[in-house]
Amino acid sequence: MPTTEERRRSQRFPLDLPLKVKWSQEGEEGQEPGKVRDISANGVYFVFSHDLKPESKVEFYVRLKVEGAPEGGALLHCVGRVLRLDSREPERVGVAARIDRYRFLRPGEIEQGTVPEEPAN
């Protein structure tokens, strides 16, 4: 039986970044902040406070600090589906989601309220 590492199609990068998650399941929709734990070209693992079901649609935005990008970095927009959930932290749910498609947004393409908040220092 393959291990988790063997099933991954691309390298994961550990990150600790804020993200904004839009979700929909069973006719209900919402938007909440969360925190990226790791990301790859095909998937993401994040934590937030809503208990989603596998196959729920998720859309999320992550601001990446990229050398040469405009001040504030590049905003990554991803669309995908929930694969599994983990309860690892009190009142927080770990979500493993596949990324079906992604793109980098230009400043004029950013919707109001979709930019993740920077963590307070």
C-alpha cells in the first residue's frame, strides 16, 4: 500500500500564511479567514473554524510574498474541493483540499473582501 508521500504528485511547501476561504455545501455559502499550513500545485492544507464535508467546493485567496511582485506580493486565487478533514486544534478544523485550477490576480481583478488579512505582529 502506498504511503502518503508516494501518492503526492507534487512537492508540498510548508507555509504559515493567512488566507480567505469561500465555501459552499448543500446550498449554504460562507466566507471565513483561515491559515495555510502547506501548499503545492495540486493541493493545500489549511485550518479554519468551519466544519466542511468532503467534496464541498472551496475557493480561496492567498497573498504570496514574491520577489519582483508589486508591494504586498502576488494574490493567488484557487478553486477546488475538500478531500478530508482533521480536527487537530480546539475549535479549528484542518482541511485538505485539491486545487482544480488557480491563477494569479492583477490588482484590478481583486474583489472587495477577498484579500487575506495580514497577521498582527
